[in-house]
Amino acid sequence: MATPLASCTLAIKAVPNAPRSAVVGWLAPALEGRANDALCEFLADALALPRRAVTVLQGDKSRQKVLHVAGLTLAEVRVKLGV
């Protein structure tokens, strides 16, 4: 269950044109052009959070991204993602 005041940041490497969206360790493939939206939506779904809970803090145009996850601690994110 999401903790209301909890949040964390994740360093992510997005892989443009990947054949599928998945969490592989701490890597998350996404689609070129829509990478940020696709990545945030994918992680929000995987974490059972509303889409607005996952945002890009750094790396809008880079494969290396830092995401903010509102509502979960880093430990909770790791458990939910199984990594």
C-alpha cells in the first residue's frame, strides 16, 4: 500500500526502440519520442500508482534519467519491482 508522505528517486536508463517495456535490474526500455511518458506510465502501472505519481526530474532528452516516485519508499519500490 502506498505511504502518503513517502517518496523516492530512481536513476533509470531508458533504451529507445526496445522490443518490450520491462524492468531488467534497474533498466527500463521505452519508446523514442514518447520515452518519458511511456516510462512514467509503465512504472506507475508496475508500482500500482496513479500516473501523476511518477515524474522525470532529470534527463528529459537523455537515456540516463532520474525519476521521482511519490507515495512509495525506495524499499517499497524494490519489493514491487522484484529487484
